[in-house]
Amino acid sequence: MLMIEKAWEGYKKFCVPADAGETQIRETKAAFYSGFITMFEINMKMAEPGFHEMRAMNWLSDLQAEIKRYIKGMQAEKERLEKN
């Protein structure tokens, strides 16, 4: 199995409801792959000759902070929904 396909299958198993329809699965897979494509493009940009190492480190730090903010927001939303 291909690497991204394997990651998709794991994500689908964990995050997509078992009774999801074909459209939901197709659209979720498209969004999943779009995220991979975006991160691949960012990584390729950082790998270009002349891309300064400090700039790459700053990009990675910014990405990590953005991911942490997203996860924190998702956790807060989950807690909010569980209270209701």
C-alpha cells in the first residue's frame, strides 16, 4: 500500500463514521490529500537550494504553533459539545 493511502486508511478508520455516505468519504479523502499536498509543497520549498536553514526552522516552528492552536481549539469544541 502507498504511504499516503495507508495514512488515509488509518485516518478514515479513526475519523470517518462507519455509516458515512460515498460523498462524505470522497470529500473527506480529498481534504485529507489536500493537506498532504500542502505539507509536501512546504517541505519541497524548504529543501530548495539557497533556502536558509533558519528560515526553515522558523517555518517549522510556525507550523507547529498553528497545529497546536488547531488541536487546542478542537479539544475545546469537543469539551463544549460533551457538556451539552
